[in-house]
Amino acid sequence: MNAIEVNNVSRSYGKVKALDDVSFTVGKGEVFGLIGPDGAGKTSMYRILCTLLLPDGGTAAVDGYDVVTQLKDIRRRVGYMPGKFSLYQDLTVEENLRFFATLFGTTVEEGYDSIRAIYSQIERFKDRKAGALSGGMKQKLALSCALVHQPSVLFLDEPTTGVDPVSRKDFWDMLGALKERGITIVASTPYLDEVRRCERVAFLDHGKVRGIGTPDEMLTRFADIFNPPGIEHEQASDVKDENVIEVEHLVKAFGSFHAVDGISFTVKRGEIFGFLGANGAGKTTAMHMLTGLNQPTSGTGRVVGYDIRTEHEQIKKHIGYMSQKFSLYEDLTVAENIRLFAGIYGMADKDIARKTDELLERLRFADHKNTLVASLPLGWKQKLAFSVSIFHEPGVVFLDEPTGGVDPATRRQFWELIYDAASRGITVFVTTHYMDEAEYCDRISIMVDGKIKAMGSPEELKQKFNQPDMDHVFTHLARQATRSSD
């Protein structure tokens, strides 16, 4: 008997068909991938299988139980880990685990053997609030919460988004151990190395299943979406000798803990500078100092000519910033978001009006000028957020994991925008957990334990550490970390 059977399932939201006559099966104990671009319908499918959403048509069963008529039986048998971890940020590690155990009518003690291998890695932090954990630690806690009632089927909706490559590999090793216990696993992911760790995958696109097969079969058949051609980039040569960022012996200490421990580097005008590191390595703390959000404990730094200690307000006016959360206002229209941020950056009304029209034409958003941002696809939001962050032509734009959870084809389009900005002399300072994006940078630094352990072009780093690609370089260095990721 199959663990999951989906037959002709459909689901609409108003005029939008999220799922359109979807059918597939998953065998007991199988690791099955549900993959596809943003807005393909993956999350709707998960919610139906976890009995959180009713289908408009068709049938679906989990472990032989119908998702509509036998939802209580299903809820005892499934574990669900959504992309946002589903944790309560203001509860401690232990309180989160006990809460989820209670929801499923069990106790931590009763289910401990089923989570021991994973939970034991974070148990010493049991009194720490979930909001204070790094991505890798949150991931382990969320997985423990999903497994505490000993489910037979585990649903994972992009569980590794925003998590560094080493923590992602560790997570999939944990899934391998769960498969050995006979647990059926259904996972979605935008990372191709994770897709390849599934036994079979279904490719979902615009609510329809376009194909089912082995990972290699699907990645080859739909290579235009999952493996788009690379893009060429030549660093601007006429402006590259001017430093836009200068950092010397920068330290940020929290008590005796040095989150950033004496880093020094420069970044030139028009350069694309990749700032990499595992979760907890110190890169976000460093970025907060450079953007004027945090004061250094010691050391010096200048951004676009301004001192990060004394002139942080000036820095904020002359930089752009985009986080993984996109920093757009969902209940404002596209045009209203542009006007709001342009006004914050002090632009004149006539310049805002002229540049808004130019931007909308360039992005092909002219017909969506008055569309609420909340209704835009994820990839569109991402392009808009980046364009808004450089609307005032800053000297440098800081991008903090801007492409998290986005499919490869959309990420490629985003990097075309980055290259265009760099060609205009805007320096791009970017953090990413996608190692194929690291290959697109002019230079890269890799932080480990608060220090910069390596710096150079992708080619230089691959040669220096004798590794075939940036993923191997990153893993080689990150595995040398001695302090806890938290």
C-alpha cells in the first residue's frame, strides 16, 4: 500500500487555480520530492495532505485515511515542518517541544527516543528562546517538534531555506536516518543538491504535475527552469580602484563573546563582493555595523567615505539595503512602495515621478503600478525590492540573503539586475547560502568563528584549497569551526 495517494486534486483561490487535477503516489518509506517554481502550488498541496485545507475536487489519502473524512486519524500520523519553522520565538527550546508534544496528546518523555539523535544536539540550549537560535538550530528544533509524536509520514515545505550549506547537508543526513526507521518523507526544496537526494520527484508548475521521475530525469527534462545557462559578468574596470568600504580590525563583542573578531578588508566601487559564512559565523553582525545599525566594540570602518562609528546617519542615506524579508509593505501598491522608500531617501518629487515610470518600464511592471505588493509572485517582489533599494543610486547596496527560497530561473533573473547595478558603478555587498551564486561574485570572503578565513576570487579560492567548486570550498572551511553555531 502507498503511504500517499493523490487523485485529481484541485484547489482554487478565487480565480486563481493553485492546484489543477493533480495526481501522484508516494510509496511507504520513500523520500519523495515535490519541486517547482514559486507559486506552483506546493504549499497548497502540503496543507491539503496535512488536513489544514480542503480540496475543491478529487481525493487524497495519507496512510490509507481520507484527508476530508478521517482528518483526526491523519493528524496523529503526520509531522509537518513549514518553511518558516512554525516555532514560537518567545518560548524556549524546551517549551516549544513540550507545547507540540501536548498538541499531539503525548509527552516529550514518551517520544524522546524518536527525537534523541536530533534533539540531543540542541538540548544543552533548552532554556534559550527559539528566536535567539541560528537557522541551523531552529531547523533541528522544528524537526524535533514535528517528530515528537512519532509520525509515520513527514512533510517538509522548503525546510532548509536560509540555512548554510553545511547545516543543510547535516539536515539531509538526519532525514536519511529517519528513512532508515521507515518514515515516509515528502520534501520541497529550491536546492538542486537536495533534489538529488530524493528517490523520486514530482515537478509541479502552475498547479499541474508536468512530470514524475528520478531527480536526474526531471532536472534534465526541465533544465531551462532548474539549470538555466550561466551569465557572463565583467567587472567595471574604469572605477574599480576606488574603495567604497574600508574595514580595519573590526570587533563586536557581547560580553566575552566576540561575534566579529578583528576582521579587515576593502571593497571597490562597482565590485560584487560575496560575504559568506555559516550560520553564527558573524556575518550578519558585521553587516549591521557596516550599515549603521550597530556600533563596533573596537576597530575602524568607512562606508562610502563615512565613519561607521560617528556618521551612521549619513551612511544610511547613501546605501541601499535588502533583506530576505524583502522589506516591502505588502498592503501598499507597487507605486506607493517606490514613492515611500524614495521619500525616505530624500529624493525630490519630480525625480521620484520620472524615475518611477522608468523603473516600471524596465521591470515590465507598468501594468501593475497600482497592484498591491501582497498579490505579486515572490520573484516579482524580489525584483521590486532590489530595484527600490537602489532607486536613489546609492554607492553600495547590501543584500542579506536576497534570493532565499527562490527557484533557479528567477534567481538568474535577479542576478542580471545585480550585474546591471554593478555596471553602473553601484557596489554590491551580498550574503548568500547558494554556492552557485558565490561563483557569480568578483571576490568572496568566508567567515569562520568571527574571523575572515579566506578571501579572493572564486577561481583563486578553488585553486588555493584544491576544491572543484565553491560549495566544496565553503564546506571545507566551515567544517573547521570550533565554536557552536550559536
